[in-house]
Amino acid sequence: MSRNLCQDNCDCGYVFGLKDFIGKPVEFRKYYDYAPKMGTKLICPECGIVYFGYIRDGYDYWGREQSDRKKAFLDEIDYGNGHIHTNREKGKFVKQSTNHLGETYVESLGFYQIDLSYYESYNDEGEGIETEKPAFICTEDDERTRWYQTRDAL
């Protein structure tokens, strides 16, 4: 059992994109001790399966000192979590630039992944059905996992 399906497409083959998130109300799901995930209800326009969709993002800086990574720029890219993929796929994740000293470096463009869970279970197991009380819905702050950035009033 996992929180996510590790995919951005419906069982019928429809691929969800950013357009599917626009204008939808935000929901939060919190699984036990982990920080809440912000997402929304997504209903497949082709078959009607209901998902909780959320977006993960990340960023890696490939500095001047990491020459091995520079050499691998055209061949492969590690975008986190131990997943290494050929750097020929859409959304090329990195760009090669030159700094003010004329040195070449590789910089990450960041990445985002759309991930889905079945709506009723917030899980990779489920049927994708509508429900008024989805599992692990979160409506309160979590003091253990929230990183406060509030400044004191002057």
C-alpha cells in the first residue's frame, strides 16, 4: 500500500495536466505523522474516475565543482530519489550556461510531477469513487510538521 499511484494518467489513459488543476478548490490530506499534502479532486473527463491530485516539485543545483555531472549533461540526469533518466525526454530539467568568468556550468530548471491517489482512500488501492468524507482529509494545522515563517510585529 502506498499513498500515491506514481503516475499522472488515469486508468483509461487520460493524462492529467496543469489545466486540470485550474479553478478547483484546494484540499489537504495528512497521513499520520507526515506533513499535509495540498491537492485537489480531479475527475477524469473520459471515464469519471475520481482522484486526489497533487504536485511535487524539486530543484538541484549542479555546481562548477561537480564535473562528473557536467559530463553526464547530455546523457543522463538524476532528478532525485535515486531515479536516473535519459536526458532526452520532454521537460529537459537542466540547462547549460556560462558564468561571468566564462566557465560552463549545469543548472537545474527544477521539475514538477503530477501524482494521483484514489480520491476516497488517498491510496494506490481504491476504486476512484466520489465521497463526502475522503480518508485522511486535513482541516487543521499540524504543529509538528509546520515550519513557521511568521515575523513578529514591529
